[in-house]
Amino acid sequence: MQQFDILIVGGGMAGATAALAINKLDANYKIAVVEAFTPKSNVHPSFDDRSIALAHQSVDYLARLGLFKAQWPFAQPIKQVNVSDRGHFGKTQINHQDHHCDALGYVVEVNPYGAFLHQQLIDAGVSLFCPANVAKLTLCQSHVDVTLNDEQQLRAKLLVVADGAYSPTRDLLNLSFNGSAYEQGALIANVEVQGGHSGKAFERFTEHGPMALLPMSENRYSLVWCMPQAQLEQYKHMPAEQFIAELHDAFGYRAGLFTQVGMRASYPLVLGRVDKIVSHRSIVIGNAAHAIHPIAGQGFNLGVRDIQCLVALLASADKEALGEYVFTRKYEQSRQQDINTVMTLTDSLVRLFSNSSRLMALGRSCGLFAMALSSRLKAPLAKQLMGHVSKGNIE
């Protein structure tokens, strides 16, 4: 039986970041990470690399941990966010200069960033079980026992579940995930734009669902296009020229002329959360804990704040109390408000801008127009996009 203080199941973005943040806090913690997939080594940039948006607050936190560098070739700053409502006059802009920062956030390509985090785990001396899966969990009063699929046995005072939206470990803890599917699905692809993007991001609401363009390296945008499920397969397999024409029809030319589209994929959109983000000597973080609409790029940033909260609690906790009820209960109470706020905000935006009522459309346009005229009215939206929100027990 191998003994650890903290065992993290899932070595992807959230799990690896959590392990490295805890190790940075106190290198004397014995940390293990169990990850099912071995990341590709020597990752070469690809036109089709998927990306995530890091809010300003997340970037600041990760940079302090040595887990983010603005100079990376696979990181691109967001200098401006443009919000508009198709067919209506309302629109607004959020600019980095107005908030006295170099960027509102960054777009980071997942493959090279994941490979970087994996190497950091190795360099930090974190015990890494990869590839491996959890086959059995046994909850005991003072610890959690874990049996892996290769029959290795691990014991820890605290279990951190970070193995994604379809978490099998969550099921082993008998934690239910309560979710409701949107009528929309998301089509994702990278598109090349003629003349570059100048760090501009776009959030455009249409009658069929929101669409977002996030700036990437090499004159690319990461496209997230939400649309009714019935249309997804059609748009995924449409000839590239026709797809670009349809994209321009829905989006216009405000981002420039699209010249190339890469591989297209899709996934269903769900609003949901685990019924409890804690169990006996266990906490659930990241996508394993909550699923939200990608409308405002808040998903991974919400997970980063989960990690910040956990690390802040570890900083003030007695090591002997690690994983006890008081510890897990404090985590649950600390994260409740932020998770509730983000889930409510994203869901409300989807429903507000998907409403075809003329009166509602007029209200939306007036609201966006007012934001364009008043920085005070725009401030709450900007703060949420940048991640500067109330996060509970976080430094």
C-alpha cells in the first residue's frame, strides 16, 4: 500500500494544475496523480489544435505558479472583446486599456499546454500513475484506499476528483450528476482569417444560438458555433467553401475574411453539476463538478478557482485535519457562491439571447447600447469575463 497525503484522479488540465499548485504551496506534501492517458510528447503545433480561454485572473494566478508565460508560441492575448446581437442595433466592446492590463485574457492551445503540464509533474517529483485507471475505492475513517486497474494500491488522506465531465470516479463515490441538455450543440473548428485578428475576440448572438471567435496564433480563430442539434451534422460535413460562406452569412465580415477552415467537431451542451462537490475525504473539481455553456468562456476558469480555493484551505489547515469533514465542508461552502453565480449567468445569457420576442430583443439592444456608452454599466460584464469575481475563501 503506497501512502500519500493527496491523491488526484485525473491528470488533465485541472488535475495537473491542482497537483502543481499544491506542490508549490508545500513540497512536503506527498501527492499522487492517476491519469488514464499519456500525453503526446514533442507536440508539434497543428492547424486543428483545440484551445481554451484563460481569464485575466486565471493567467495572473498561473503565472505566479510558473505555469503560464505570455511568450509561449501557443498562447495568444485577447486585447478586445466585441459583443453583438445579430439583426439588432445593440453592441459593445471591452478593451484591455480600459482595465489597465496587457490583455483581458489569453487563448491557449490545449495539446502543447497539456504536454507542458505533464512534464512539470515529472520535474516536480509528483508520483504519476499513467496510464492508469481507478478500479476500486474504499472509504475509511482516516483515509481513502484506491486500487488501480493494474492492481497497485494507493492510500491518501484526501481524494481530489478531476477526471472530467464523464468522471468514472464520481460514480464510484455514488455522486450523481444532475444535468439538463440544451437544445443546442456546439460546433468547434479553427478558421484562418486574412490579415490577422489583432487580438480581437467576438461573441455574437444569433437567433439559432451564440457564436464565439477567439484569437489564436498564426492568423487563426478558434470558432465555437452553437446551433440546433439537427443542424450540427449538416454543418460538420459541409464542403469547406460552403461552410465559410455560411459562417460569413451568420457572422458578417467584422472579424475579417475567413480563408480556411480546419477539422470540425461537435459536442452536446449541458448545464449541470454534481449533487455534492464533496464526499467523505473527497472533493470534486473542474468539469467533474460542473458543466456550463461555453457562451462566455468560463469553464476552465471556474476550475482554476476551484483549485485556488483548495490551495487556500490547505495553506491554513492543520496537516492532520487534511480531508476531515471540517476541511471538506469549508471547501463546499467556499465554492458555492461562485459556482452558482457562473452557472446562473451563463444560462441566463443563453436564454435571454435565444428569445425571439421583439420586446426582449429591444431590451437586449438597449442594454448593449447602454454598455457601449457607460463604462460603469459595462464593468460587471468585464469583471466576470476577466475572472475578477467573489470566489469565497481564496486569496
